[in-house]
Amino acid sequence: MPNVAVPSSQVDRHRIKYENALKAVNAATNASTKQRETLKKVKRKFELVMRIAGSASDNTKSERRVLPGRCNGEGSFAPATNLNCCENDVHPTAQQHEKEAQVIAKLEEEIKDLKDSLKVTIEEKNHLEIRNQELLSIINNLQEKEFTYINLMKSPKNFSYLTGLTIEQFTLIMACVEPYIHLIPYPHSKGSGQRSLDTKTELVTVLAICRHSLHFGVMAIVLDKSRVTVQRIFTAWVIFLATIFNQVDLRPSGRFLLHKMPKIFKDTGHGKTDLVIDATEFKFQSASNFELNSLMFSNYKNTVTGKALIGIAPHGMGLLFSEIYPGSISDSEITEKAGALNFVQEEHEIMSDRGFSIQELCAIKGIALNRPKQKDSDQFSQKDVASNFDIAATQIHVE
């Protein structure tokens, strides 16, 4: 037997393998067959190494004689007084074993800390994912409550109440103006390069303002935008829509009007009425120019106004929407300037209230004028009263 049959480092290595295998089996809830076989194999080798190491340490008398000398690192021996000069090269000291054990213990402690930290990190990740889902749900709920076309179209009743149009009618209007939307002189938002609202929501906003006479500040609160932004959107769209729709010829064919003629017009003897007209006035702010104020002053309203002429078909379809003229203009003059008689076929009728003295214009065009008879005596005759009542009952629709 050699002096050192099994070096202590090899013994330690087998001991560590055995301890690791034993820990793996004990840590597992249900150890596999492979783990148990590995443990048996490692244990058998470790016990064999321990027996050999024990036998070598007990057989001290049979040890061979070691010549006095020391290792010089070049494969030869030099004289020395210490007979165990090379012992450190073969047998690690107890201090080295203790140092290795401390390192292992430190590493195990660090691994444990890392596992604890990983566990905390996973818990925080799960908590953040739950919070993220909650925030996404809140955002979705808020987006569903925003004043947008996509949200409003989900409720056709509310959409019709806000805009005065059905979703199908709104879609038809958008289809007509969409090819020209890029011409709207509305500046993009600074820095973003995009509008703050989509075009359909902008049109819904304009229609809601017009239908309900909303102040720009009210709509700004609803949209969560500035009042100036809402004002720019409204002004740009009104100019744009007026430019587009003024090019549309609203005059229907005579047969269409006859087909749509309400029964009350036929019953009262006005079945050939093509147009029902009336003027409406809007109050304006007083201008600093006195001549302009005088021109816009209306004796009927006793204030500064603008006047426009509105014409509809008997069944209620809008045919004529004139420009706005100064309030001092007469009903006869605005009828001539707006070209209202062009909407009436020859030998057909136009209906108005008694303020429209356009008999001569109608005679030139070859059309009949239906308006309530003016009082030319102390009392209307029974025939005049009946005629005035019939005209008023049908002409009221334009109001």
C-alpha cells in the first residue's frame, strides 16, 4: 500500500457528492427511481473510499521509509530536517477544510437570499399585472363614455336626439362630403400632426351645436377640449358644408311633388303648390357704423337684425335657404333676390303669408300666389275667412 492510498481531497469530494445526493432525495416529495439509484451508487463509492482511507491510516508500521529531504519543485529532493516536508502537497489542512465549508455556507446563504428575492419579485409582478388589468378596465370604461361618433352610434335614439339625423342619414352626408374633407381650413393640433377629434365626431359636434343652440363653452366641457378649438371646428365645418351644399340643386321634379302632396293641400284646393315661403329674422349685435345699423334695423322686430328666406315643399322637404340680408329688406325684395320663383313651375302655385306683395312677379312668371287676403273693408266675408283659414292651416308648416 502507498503511504497515501486515498488523498483527503478525494475523500471530501466523494463526501460532498454523497451529501448532495442525499439532500436531493430528502428534498423531493416523491424521489424518482433514478435519484435513488444515484444515491445508492454514490453511497457505495463513498463507503469504499472511507474503508480504504481507514485501512491506510491504521497500517502505520508497514509504511515505507521516507528519506530525509524536501521537495525543491523540480522533481528532486534536497536535505531537510522536516520528514513531513511534502505532506501539505498531499493532505489539506483542517484550516483549508474550514475555509471551504465557510465558502459553501456563504454560497448557500446567498442562494437562499436570491430565491427569497425572486419570490418577492414574482409576487410584485403578479400584483402589477392585476393592477394593470384594473387600469385597462377603467380606461375602457372612460373611453366608452366619451363624446365620440363610435360611442354615440351604439345608441341610435341618443344619436338622433343630439344631431336630428338617423345614423343612416348621417352616413349618407359623410359619404357626400368625405372626398373634400381635406379642404377644411382647420389647423392640426400642434406637434401631433393630427386632428384632436376624428372627422365624424367633429361633424356630430357641429350638428349638436346647431340643433340645441349650444354655447361653445358647453361643448368644450363635453369634449374636454378648449373653447377656441370647438369654435374653430364649428366655423370651419359650417363654411365647408355651406360651400358643398350650395352646389346641390334641391329642385325636385313636378311629378315628385304631386306624388308627395299632403292630403290637406288637395282638400283645400292647393294641390299644385310647389313652394311655401316665409322670412325669418336673427337678432344681431349693434355695429359701430351708424349707417350699417340703420340698414340692418328692422321695424318689425324693432332692433338690428338679419333676414333670410326659407322655402319648403308642401310635404316638408327643404328647397330654399337664402343668404342673410339686412333686416330692413322687405319680404318682396328678398323673394326676388333669393330667386324663390325659380322653384315654381309655370301654372303652379306659391304660398306665403300676407306680407309678401309679389303679385306682379308671380304674374310675370305665370304662376299663382296663395296668400291670406288683406282686409279691404270693415269685415272679411265668409268666403275670405274660409280661404284665409285654409291657407293658414297649410302655410303654418313652414313656420
